[in-house]
Amino acid sequence: MIELSKPEEQLILALDRMSESEMLSLIEKLPNLVWVKVGLELFSLLGPDVILKLRKLGKKVFLDLKFHDIPSTMGRACYHAAKTGAELITVHACAGQKALKESNQLAIEGARSVSLPPPTLLAVTVLTSWSSKDLENELSISQSLPDRVNLLAKLALSSGIGGCICSPLEVNSLRRIFPEPFQLITPGIRSIGVGFDDQERVLTPLEALNSGSSKLVIGREVTQSDDPANAFYQICSKLLLN
């Protein structure tokens, strides 16, 4: 069973589907918010400057762009991403060991070039929108989904990557293989009674943390709430009560 004194440090709020003014208004309503996620949608809308603005507000940034390309391109992308000051940056594990190693090394160099601590790279295993049936029917991958996640997590670790993105359903088995400080960050988090939206593999926040998640990515439950401050508070409170 987890023991938390500051559960907000384990929560990453996904800033999706909003304008800059909506984003700033939301953050103002959440003074205890520590971590924010900048994904493809927000980054494409506002550009790299959004990271600087969030850091000036005292927020830690999870830059979730899921880089996947040839090694040199991925490496240079991570070099420049690290210079923004983002603490966490995602890459796709299936890019392969050479690309992962180069990305990690150049991320370190990028951060050092502007006198910042190096970020932690996180390798995406299998997106939480995928099911085993999807993998087999659409990609002709007969390997079971848990086995594929394990394979990609091992590839990430052997490449020097600091953690993985995985669904909460795989966390328990992964944590037995990959102890801390290897990070397991989990999207697909939904409180009881909240719809799954486009996620296939989900757990509640408490279930995910008790299974071994390092941090949880939450989103619409807070961002689309009529009272986001209370929604965020309720999630934190449920973690403290257990």
C-alpha cells in the first residue's frame, strides 16, 4: 500500500484541447498543481514557448511528443527538446536501441549546453488506446500485448532510458521486473464513474499507484470539470485516505 504526504507530486495534468488563455486560467485555479503534460496538440498550437511559460509559473513539464524517427533525427529532436527545460520527454521504444541511446545522449548534451539538469527520457511501449486484438488485426503482431510491453521496456532499460510509458494494467508485472528508480508513468487513469473515452486499458488512480506507477497522467476528469479545483482535490484526497 502506498504512503503519500503530497499526492499532487504523483499527478501529471494533461493540458489538451484548450487555448493558451484557457490553459492559464485552469492553472490559476490549481495552485497545488506540480506537473503538467504538454502533448502534440498543445505543442503544435503554441510551440516551444509554452514550456517556458509553464516553467515560469513554477510547473514541471512532461513533454509528450513521442519522438519516433531515424536515430540522428530523434537524437537532434531530443537535444533541442532538452534545452526547453522539460523534465520528462517521451520517445517510442520501437524506434530501436540505436535511436534510444542516441536520443538519451543528445538530451543530456542539450540540457548541459544551457546549464540545465538532464531530462529523463521515457519510452512509450504500447499506447493505451491499443488492445491485443488491434495489434493482431491491424499490425499482424501475434505477440500478446503484455509480452510486447515487457519486450519494449527491456529494450528501453538496456538503452539507458530512465523509464517507460505503459498502461496501468501492465504496471504490476513491470514493476516486479524493473524496480525504482526506473520510472513507470501511466496514462489511462480514470476514477470510478468516469468514462473511458479513447482509452482501452485503464485503472483508478489509487489502483495504479498501488500497482507500482511512479506518476499518473490525468486529464479530462479535471480539465473538463465544472469545478476543476475540486476535481483535482478529490483525486488527491482519495490517494491520501488509503
